[in-house]
Amino acid sequence: MWNPGFPFEERRRATVRGWHRGFSVYSFLHRGTRACPGAVLGLDRGGACRGIAYRVTAAHAPGVLDYLWEREMPNEVYEPRLLTAALDNGARVAALAFTVLRGHEQYCGRLPPDEVARLIRQGVGESGRNVDYLVNTVLHLHELGIRDRNLEGLVERVIGQGIDVNLQ
């Protein structure tokens, strides 16, 4: 959300129903390794997810799609889908989303919260520490006016009260 990695014309807060945000994917590259996996976010079935929808120009669309496919699909843990997103201005749009495949070897969406917290504490990969990914996600959601109590609870499990993180 905070670093989409592609040019966009507009971004808006959006809600997708029938899917929720969760640390449901083992990370063997960006936030962990096979020997010491981390966990990263995926859109999993059930609930609702508040986040950001990006609008790209027609001229940029092919390049953005290529970029997203390369970034999100190297291990085929996600299934690309067009979901209906309700924007903060009342409009409803079709949005490309990468939803987690529950049958994939990297799916970890049914782990207990303490086990997910352990993965996040230990995970370090090519993109850095897993704990930084979690905290940055929560902080950027707050900047957008979005509270995710599940992720906030996970921050408390991962880092406890010993690190100064503003989650207000």
C-alpha cells in the first residue's frame, strides 16, 4: 500500500467484501527463507478488507500488469481475481486482487496467532525484517484512517510493549 511500485493516476480507500487481510502466506524469499520462514499478507476468504484501490491509466496498464504478475506470482501462491471494491466516494469498481490459494504449500492462514507471531519475529529475507513489514503495514493503515484490530493485536504479540510503536 505504501509503496505500490507502479505509476498510478489515483488512489482511494476501498472495501472488498468476502475477503480479509491476514498473514496467510509463508515467506521463503522477501521476509524469510526456507530454513527460517516468515509470513506475509494475503487476501483470504471471509470477512471484509479495507485498503487502497489504485487507478492506472490505459497507457500504463500493460506495464503495471506485467510488474504485478512478476511480483505476486513467482510461486503461484495467489490466484488473480477481479473483485468488486466499494470506494470511499460511493463508487463500485472492478479491482484486480491476488487472493491466496488455500491448497498451496505456502498457505499458513490456519496457524494459531502465536505461531504467526513467531514466524514474524524470526523472519528476515531479501526485503528485510518481517517485523518491519508488519509494523509498517499497521502504521500506513493508520495514516489512511484504517484500523485493523487483528494486525494491531499481532503487533502486540510480536513486539509486546518493549518497543515504542505508535498505534493510536
